[in-house]
Amino acid sequence: MNSKIQPKREKKATVEIVVLDDQADHPAINAALNSSLADVVVLSSPRGGCNQRALSFLGTVFSDPEMTVAYSDESVVDKRGRHLHSIYKPDWSPERFRSQFYIGDLLAVRRSEALNAVLDSAVDDVVPSLHGKALRWDLVLRLTESGGKVAHIPELLFGSTDAPSDIDSDSTSQVGNMMLEATAVVQAHCARLEIAAEVEISEPGNTLHLRRQTDASTKVSLIIPTRGSSGTVWGQERVFIIELMQSIITKSTWKNVEFVVVADTATPPIVRRALTQLCGDRLVWVDYDKPFNFSDKIGQGRAASSGDVLLLLNDDMEVISEDFIEELVGLALDPGVGAVGARLLLADGRLQHIGHRYADGTFHLFAGYDGDYPGPEDMCRVTRECIGVTAACLAIRAEVFDEVGGMALDFPNNFNDVDFSLRLRERGLRNIVTPHAVLFHFESVTRDGTVTAEEAHLLFSRWGTQLNSDPYSNPNLESGRIEWLEKGAH
């Protein structure tokens, strides 16, 4: 008698929803967890509720025994229950979560693990007595510090009658108290993980900023390809590489740098003399006598450099934030991080770069928007993971650059940063963009930025699948766009 062996099905986890007051404290959350017999407890906000599909989705997700935390997208409705808008979130983004409780009002946790985390939190003298969102923030941080898996369910499983935000809007004092508690929570988290950072509240007061403390002995190699080109910006003629160097030397607060200039043979001798005078013995000059290949020029610069961290820069830039090197380097030194990018502005103050989005193409997210655009749910105001960053301003540990073999020479003009970012992700590294490092980028005024069909074909043949599965976007958003636009909403 023949019989087919049926594949083993994972047993669904049991799930219970518990509504917690916005100011719930340790005893309240501990009681909620202890009174349940379910595998998974949903700590839900009283401002809304889970829909009927939530329990099924969560039961399936938590059938994975390593799953510790889950959250979903959310719907915002008016008092009559009519849909106003949706909040679509990225997959788990640990760097963003340190700055912002972005996961919202549906928080599902494995009960056994959460009980242990709440107990640890209650006896931790570093963290003061916590309430509400700061307490949930602390809980998720503790659950994920030891490698617990986090699931994002891209479904509208929670509906709220008021738009969830990072802070409660009842009163200024409540807002301030919650953010002060959140600051202490994230500071204690940094201490547990030995992240040297000072946590502070960012303007306008609803997000945090981790200001990394970087050892001054860390040497940074600024690798800058150039041909000494000139152009007009703000009505004045400038030699781009000279103006960039002047802005770094006069504005930057990080002094342990070397300037590795990879210069075409066509670079005017006067430019080299001017840079020697500006940079002194910190100047490393690399002559480049081949046809233009950005990737190769960066590789030649790396070979001549001696820094612990490489900072790639286009020559058509100017410094805005004095501590931009500290911001980039502090993040790049994190062992789990690959490339780090900055907030770059065009000459007229509009956004040029605040991270890549890959969704049926490669895009600079929100390019052309106002330079201070906060983004949906303030995503442009916080340091966060993104799928890739531009090589116009990119920081990376020198050892990591070498491990991935540098930038691909078969992308001489375009997409070298896309290919590079995706190769870093293949190694399990997270790419980061920070809004706290800010520069002007006059964008390709010194060279032709036209994308050829050959370059596009090579990119899509190599990375086709990854170019349509950006974990820091959302499948409910329109693809092929720079915007964060809901499908069918336009």
C-alpha cells in the first residue's frame, strides 16, 4: 500500500488582543501579559481596533517560533468610519526605530518573551518608570536586541479614528514627558548594545537623533574624482573642486582627514596648485589618464588612501552642516552597516537625495521636493535604513569597501552606486541615510549624466528581482515613482 507523505504544517499561534491605555505603566502591561493564555498578545491602542483578518494573519506569522514582534499597516478613518488615508510602513528598520516609534498602534508580541523583557525593564535602574508609548518602545527594543525576528504585515489590520502619530497630542506637557522617557529608553538601549551615542530630541520634537561619539583618531579619506571643471552657481563662476575643499576646510568640525583627489589629466595645473595650498600635506594627488570611469576612479583613490573610513564625494558639492563627517562616519563604523548617505540639496534648496527607492526602476526618493520636506510619517526627518544611497556622498568602512571588491567597473557612469548598494545588502549589511548630514549637490554639472540603454540592461539583468522588492518601501505603493503614493489613489 502506497501512501503520500503529507508536508508538515506549522501550527498557528493563538492570539489575544488586549487594549491598553495610552498611559499604561509596567504593572498594567505585566498584568495584561500574565492574564492571557495565548501565545501572542496584541497590545492595542484604545484609539482604534484590529479588523477581523488580524488574528488569522498574526497566527500564521507567529507559527515561526523565532518570530518575536509583528506590526501592520494602518487605516485612518473619520468619526463615521469613512477611510481618510492609509499609513504604509517599511519592513523592520532598526535604525529608524531608534529615532521613531514608527510601527504604530498594532504591536503583537510573543507573550513568553515579552514577559521576560518587561521584567528586565522593571528592574533596570537605568530607565525611569515608563508609561504608554515609551514603555512599548522599550519593550520592542529589548525583544529585538537579542536577535528576535520582526514581521511587518503589509495589510491594513488596524483602524484608528485619529491619525496615529509619534507623540500624543493631548497636551504639551504629555508630549514632552513621553519624549523625555523615550530619550532615556533609547539611551539605555545604546548602553546595552555598547553604541557610543548621545540621544537627543530632534525638532520639531517628535523624533530622536542619536549623535554618535566617534574616536578622534579615526582617519577619514575623502575620495573626490575631478577634472577641475568650472560652472556657474548662484550667478557666480566657480571651480567646483576648489569651492568644495574650501567649504570642508572652513566649515567641517572633523579634522582627521586626508583629501584624495583623483584628477583627469585635463585638470588645469592651477587647480592642483590651489588645492596644494589649501590642503597642505593632507592632499593625496592621483593622476588619472584613462577615459572617464567613476568606479575606476574611486578604486584608484582607494588604493592611494590610508583612512579607516572612506567618504566618496562628487566635486560639485558644498558643505551645509558642519558635523556632516561625524554624522556619516559614526554610522559607517557600526559593524552591521554598509553604505551611509546624506541629505543632499540642489542649488535652489530642493531635495536631490534622501535615499534610494527601487520599485520597477531606481529612484531618488522625493527628489525635487522642498529641502525640509518631512516625508510621510516624518520619515525624512529620521536616520533610517534604505535600500541604497548615492555615491555622490557615501561613507563606508575601508575594510568593507575592499571586501565587496569596490565599485563595479562595468558601470562607469551610472548605476554604480545601485550595484554597490545591492552587493552590500547581499552580505547582510544595512545601508543608511541620515538627514543630519547636509550638503549642496549641484548634480552632474561637470559631466553628462545621460543613462545609456546598455547600462540599464546590465543593471536589470543583474539585479532585476531586487529592483522590485525594496523592503523599505511597501507593496501597497505605486511602483515607478519617487513619491510614497498609495496604489489607485491618483
